Amino acid sequence: MSVRVRFAPSPTGHLHVGGARTALYNYLFARANRGVFVLRVEDTDPVRSTDASVTGILSSLRWLGLHWDEGPEAGGAHGPYFQSERRALYGERAAELVAAGRAYPCFCTPDELRQRREEQFARGDSPRYDGRCRGLDAGARARLEAQGRAPALRFALPESGAVAWDDVVRGSVSFQTEVLEDFVVLRSDGLPTYNFACVVDDHGMEISHVIRGDDHISNTPRQLLTYQAFGWEPPAFAHVPMILGPDGTRLSKRHGAASVAAYRDLGYIPAAMVNFLVLLGWAYDGKTELFTLEELERLFSLERVGANPAVFNLEKLEWVNGQHLKRLPLEERTRLVTEFLARRGHDLARHPAGWWTAFTRAIGDRLKTLADAESYGAFALQDALETDPAAWAELLERAGVGPRLEALAARLEADAEFSLESLERATRGLAAELAIKAGELMSAARVALTGRRIAPGLFEVMALLGRVKAAARLRDAAARWSAQSPHAST
């Protein structure tokens, strides 16, 4: 069987983590089976759907590397790929259901439906449509239409029986039709409901597998009954597990950033995001955790997706991101760092390309996210130095710091070579002359130059700052120490 899968987002906001994982699983399943990945935009909610959301979703998918074979901008033989452009087709299909006796007009108003549901709640009954319009004869329908009531169309459910399917992830699943209700197919304004449009489009686009979150399980019996009413062969269904926050509740904004774009802005890279998302429900061998997208395109299978909920662990995401950054060649890592810093408003033209490479190299394995380049590299990115109060307080309690920093500033100014090797020789040589440990001088210099106790290597810091700025910061720290330290007069 030819594999055709789809990702069908509703453009009412950003691409969130759960949707991104669904898109990823569909994409990987298509690639692993040499199939087709279709992108369809379910924009039948004219109030909430926006062009900005469409643009954002497409941008996020591209950022992740999930390129669709058919859909918006790509085209294809099964379009249009926006549901808002397929409205006439839904009307035609709904008319077929009415002609076959599988759908009927419902004239109940929203207020009437709301009142009946409240009465059902009060009686302790499960709220559901009571089917009162199902038995209306032609005369009754004509009278209601004469009152100006625009009917919706409801699907006529079988009065009894069960709907069952063999879910690729969850195994055998069954629903009794008694727990369902005659659901709406077309609203009174002619717009289709999700369950109806989904079936019409999946059939028309020849979708072979529907891979989606398990919050859609309750929709599946309605969709299977619709397939049955049309006499169509349904696709295989695979309902992947829910994503939970660390507190065990469904992942939401209260757990932090929820959209793919937000994680991009926080400094995570696409390769890591893809790697992390795939592990929210899928495992290869129980041991291997780091994968490239290309590897996943070969290894992914639905049989390795579990049914238990997955927990979104931000610490794990940061670890995965750091590992992927560490594996990158320095040139590529530098490109990502500079692109991130440019988005954050830093002027890259202040330094030549070689300086940015040295900057990225100096941060080294401290780079867990691209944002770490901004925090660990603040000493070189900002003209005004921000000093950690605790680190400065510790420096004030040490004797001899001011004169030593003054002496080091003079050595840097006299260093004509100003290379990593010459800077190390000058610093260690001064420490030997002062009869102190090199580490003692270097730790004081690190705070003076970066404002922190923990920073990139001292000699890389000096080289990045340059002779003038490095010497100036050492002298400024020396003056501050002399003005504030209780040891300054001794």
C-alpha cells in the first residue's frame, strides 16, 4: 500500500509542541516508507483563523526541516489544501448523505440546545442531542424554514451497535454508539464541522494513515461511521500519547514556552528540537537518545511508539541541545551563534568574522543553548561590564588584588604579540615575579575582565577584548578595589 499521511493544523495560533510532534511523526513515517507527506490547513473557523498563523506554522515547520510534498506553496494533485477553498465539496458530500438517509436537517437553535443540556445535567443525564429533529416530516420542516430558521445538518447514527478499530499504537479500541449523539455535519452557515471535513478531505487526498494525538480518539468513531455511510475504505489510525508537563498535567503555557517559535527564540536549534520531540513517545532501542533527522527518516516506525503519556522535560531538551551543538563543526556553530545574536539585536559588523569564530570557540562546551552565547559572552558583547556582586565581594576580601591587576594591565599593554600564548606567558610570568600562584592572579583577572567567577578561558577573554579594553577593565577594577577593599591600605 502506498503511504500517504497528512498534518492538518488549524491556523488559530502558533505551532505548539504537541502539533509539532504530530507533524514530525507523520513526516518521519512518510520518509521511512517512501511515502508522501501532505500539509493541509484546516481554516474553517473564519473568526479565529488568521493569515499570520498560517505564515507562522509554515515557518516553524520549515525551521524544523519538515518539508511537505503536497500542500500550500508546494501544490499537488489533491488540492486545494486550504479547507476554506473546499467549501463547495463539503456541501456536495453532505447532500449525498441526506439523499442516502444518513443525514437530516436540524432546526434547533443554540439557545434551545443549551437549555436542554442544562436540563440533562440537572437530571444527572449525560448531555447529548436528543434527536428531536430526526423524525420531522416534510411539513414540519417546511414550517420551521418559513420561520426563518436555517438548519444545520446532523448525521443519523445507527440506533445501536459498536464502532471498533485496531489502532496502530493503542491496539483494539471500541465505542458503543449509544454514548454518541447525532453529530453536526454542516453548520447552519454551511461550514463543515471538523469530523466531517476531515473524512471528506482524508478520502479525497487518499490518506492511508491518520497519525494524531490521542485526544482525538473520541472523534474516531464518528469519522469511521462517516466512512461507512459513504462506503469508503477508512485509513489506518494511530493515536500517539499525550504530552504532559512535569507536574503530570497536560502540557500548556503554564509549563513555560509552548510554541516551536518560542523555543527557537530561546536559543534551541532545529536538530535538537526534532531529536527531543521524537523521544516524546518513541524509542529506538531504549538506550540511544541522540539522532539526526536523516537517521530518524530511516529508523522511525509506529510500532516503536508507546501508548503511555510522555513528559516534557526541559532539562532533557537543554541536554539534547547541548549535545547537538557540541557535535557541530566550529564553522556551523559560529553561524548559528551569530544568527541568534543578530536576531537579538547585536551588531555583527563590530567585529570581523574571525573574531566571532574565536568568540564561539571560547565559550566552548558551555554552549547548551544559543542564548548561552549572550550570557557567557556578555563581557565581550557589552561595553558596560556587569559584575556579579558575590564575585566582587569575594575579591574585596583578598589582599593585594588592586596592585596586581594594575601590574597585569601594564604587562598586557607591553605585549606586542598579544596572542593566546604571549598572554599566558605574561600572566604566569607576573604571578611568578609576585611569588603568588598563577591561579590566584588569574581568578582576580577573570572577575575584573568578565564580572564573573565562571567564564571562558582567561586568555581567550583577553584576546577577545583586545589590548585597550582589557587593560582598561583591569585598571578600573584595581581602582574600585583600592576604594572599597578593607585591605587597600595594608
